[in-house]
Amino acid sequence: MRSDPEKIETEWMRAVLEATGVAGGAKLERSEFGGYVGTGQTGCNARFHLTWSDPTGRPATIMGKFPSRDETARLTGFGGSAYITEWNFYRNLAHTVDVRAPRCLHAAFDAAEPGFCLIMEDLAGSEQGDHFAGLTADEAALAIDQAVKLHAPRWGDPSLADSWPQPSTEDERAERLHVLYSMLLPPFLERLGSRLDASIVDFVQKFAAGVGRWARGTGSPLTVAHYDFRPDNFLFARTPGAPPLVIVDWQTVNQGMGMVDVAYLVASSFHPDRRADVERALVDSYREQLTARGIAYDPDTCWRDYRFGALWGLIITVLATSMAARTERGDDLFVYMATQYGRQCIELESLDLLG
């Protein structure tokens, strides 16, 4: 197991790349740690520079994902489900859906050690989205296309319940989410409440009683859902030949409603004052693409699920604020997220759907 990118040896990387066919008969002569990439708060990404006996047709760099260097976030990742969930996605789920995720060459997880390591293609020709900047209409349309490619292949698949490394019943999931939200809401408000509009503070407090009910869904078919489907987890092409959009960070993927991802995407991608101008068209595009794949989803049910799914944004913001490593950008991001999702839920009257 390799969980420290600065200690990975050339011999180990050579074995990985030979086993996956990347070496293609050439010898990896040197693998060199090239530094950390991105601002991940629950994991860290590192780039490696590769020297080959014959570089033709072989990657000059490769990416790795490892446990966070922040001790609190690292313990949370192993103590919760983040690392094992992402390992499970690349090991057991990625090949069953059509979404464009990074090509994973090596996935390892060891709860006893503990250890976590992913070795993936380097998408150096792509650029990470920025939650603060949001998305253009064209970029949001690309994201909707990827949502369909993620959700459609396993829509209503009864075998999904057996696809997770830590299976649980609906009652267990509902109770766990209710307890977590209730436990983490006070520190969330203590940390960020003074920076939030009073109407949003009031909303997140009222929602606490309904979180367990929310976890039980609306009765619509479930699928593979990303659960953190927002600009910071999107890589957009910036050079010729790069894929138009790649979805990354699969630490929250789970069985759920597809509309959770769609509502979260829309709120995350646009300023609250602009969101209402674009959301109907994006929801309609999603539904129409599902229909084209043979999935019946009537407009009224679809819109209800969108309103219902919007509540996830507030849940993950409350939870992530306490679980992620604390940074100035992180706090600013969580305030903005709470504002985006709070405004969305208030304007959609999402709490009314909980009865």
C-alpha cells in the first residue's frame, strides 16, 4: 500500500504501469514526485513525472490521489466512508456507467493499515471548474449530459443495493443522516452563522426535523448518484484533444435520486439571482435525455424531485463544514454554498414536500 506520494518508488510505479498495459513494453526508468495539485480538502492529489526508455505513445505524467495531509480530514476520511467509497467506485462501479471519469490504473484501500491510493491518468489538458466563478450555459449543458450518462445506465437497477462496501437499510441511512445533521448543525452555525442571511439560518434549523424523512426519498427510482456534482469537481478541456468534461472526486457517490445531482449542479453553477432563469431549461434537458434513453419521467414528477433533491445542498454543506480541513477559501466556499442552496430551497418551497 502506498499512501504517501512523496515516498513512492520508481519500482512500485513501474509495476503498476506494466500491470495495466500503460508501459506497452517500454521500461519506466524513473518516477519522480512532482508536487501537489488542487485544493482538495478530504484528499490530496499529486503529479508524478515519468521517464521512459521509449517515451513514444506513453504518458509523461501520471496523477495519484491519497489521504489528506490534514490529520483531522484524514481521520474523517478513514473513519467515515470517503476513501472506501471512492475506491469502490473505481474498482466496481465506473465500468457500469457511461460518465466520463478519470481512467483509474490502480485502486487500493486498506482499513486496517489504514491506507488509500489511486493512480489515474493525468488530465493536464483540462482545467478545474471554480465554484465561485460558476459555469457558463454551455458548460452547464455539458454537465447535464454527464449527469444523464451517470444516472441512466443504472436507473432503477435492483442490484444497486448490493453495490456498496458499507451496505445499510433505508432506516439506518435515515437515522444516521438525521443524527449527523443534528449533531453538526450547532458547530456549523457557530462557525458560519453570523455570515448567513437570517432566513437561511432559520431554514437550516427548521430542516433538522425533516432530514430523516428526506433520506427516504420520494419513491422515484434510484440510481448511481455523485452527491457532490458541482464545478470544483469538473475538469473542462482547455487544450485540443482533451475530453470536453471529466467528472472527478467520487468520495460521496452512492445510491440515490438522480435529481439530487441535478438540483445541486444548478444551484452550485449560478449565482442565486440568476439560477431561476436557467433551471427549468436544464431540468427539461435532463428529462428529455433520459426519455431518449428509454426512461419514462413525467414533467410534474421530475420537477417535484428537483425541488426535493435541492435539500441535499444544505445537508452536505452542514456536514462538510465540520468534516473538511478548515481554510479561508473553505469557509468562504461554505458560506456561498449555504447561500446558494438555501435560496434555492426557500424559493422552491422544498420543505413543503416533507409533509
